[in-house]
Amino acid sequence: MESLFNPIPISLLLLLLLQFVATVVFIWVLNKFAIIFIKGDRSKRLAYFYIPILRNFVGTCYIIYAIYMLLPYQPVFVLFITISLLLSNWKMVQNFVQGTTYRLVRGNLIGSPMQIGKYYGKVLAMKDLHLTIQTSLGQVIQIPYTKVVQSIVIKTTEEEKTEVQNLAIIIPKPQITAQILKEELIEKLISFPWVMAHQPIEVIIEEKDIDNVEVKMSYILEDIARADYVSSEMERFLKEL
């Protein structure tokens, strides 16, 4: 009868160690450099959303693979450790699995209005274990995915609650390049909780004359009552460059 406590070959441990290092390096390179090679603002936003999901998938596959490889040699020990870790971190495991599934099924909801229980606000971030929303009062709340899965995503119609804003401002030629200026403007617009970050944001910079350029911006506001505030803040931001 085969023993339940067979010695694990050193070669297998070294193989798993090398694969672990390769997995960590792959995830690090993915997080560090993948965005650099992606062109276009919309593509980059999608990459920021889906790369963490890919990272989680790769890490989970390695863990399952390592358990599968070690199980024939030390089944009792491996099962005991695996079950113990799962039970001691059950809430985290639930949020991790449901968070990954939720993001894959629902897609990128950053910028969307959402009601979760008594909280209503705009989605600021979709992390591995929780979703972050900002309420109309400015409170930033982190809600675990175990509570989010039953949430209601409130879709607004453009005629009722949203409005496309077109803003054109003439400024002196800045010292920075047009591409850097464009990226800074998009980042500034996204920082406003009323600008719908998941919708297209367009920034065009045109030369007006020798000394001036015209900056044209197009974005969608969730709350049209904030239109004057956002436009005045963007104008102030441009003049301070």
C-alpha cells in the first residue's frame, strides 16, 4: 500500500520554486511595463481594468498547479494546509472569487452610478476584494464584493441626468508637449466625481497662432448642475500651467 507521507523529490521542489519565481516576474513585468506599450487613452483604461484580473488568474493557476503536483506525495499534509488556509481566510477568498467573477461579467463600471444597500454614489475603483464608491456627500466607501453582487447598477439616460460638455479654452503655448498636456487634462477631468470616466473623453489641442493654442475638451457629466464648476476649474487649471 502506498504511503500517505512520501518524501517530496528535491527536483520537484526546485521546479516549483523556479516556476514561482517565473510567475512573480511575469506578474511584475505585466504590472510595470504592459501599459507603456498600449496606445490610446481608452485602451489604457481597459488595460488598467483587465490586467489585475489577468494577474489574479495567473496566480490562482500557479497555486492550483502546485497543490496538484504536491498532492500525490503528501496528500494529508497538503489537504490539511490548503483547507486550513481556506477556512481561516474564507471571507477574503469569497470576496476574491466574487470580485473576479463580478468584474468579468459586469465589465468596467468605474464612473457609473450605483446603489448598494443604503449607499448611492459613483464607482471610483474596482479592486481585488472590494469596490469603492463616492457618495453624493463626498464620502468614499469601500464595499466588499460579497455585498456588491446583489447591487443595482443605475443607468441614467443622457436626456435626464447626463450631458455632453464641450469646452474650448485659448491659452498661451505651454512649456510641456501637447501629448503630456492631453494626459494631464484627462487625468484632471477623471478626478471630478461627476465626469463619467468610463465614457469617451476627448481632448484636442490646436495651434491658434504663434503664441497661443486652443484646447478643446469633450466629456460627459453625470450631474449637469456641476457643469459650470467643472468648466471653471478646468479653465483655472489650464491658466496655472
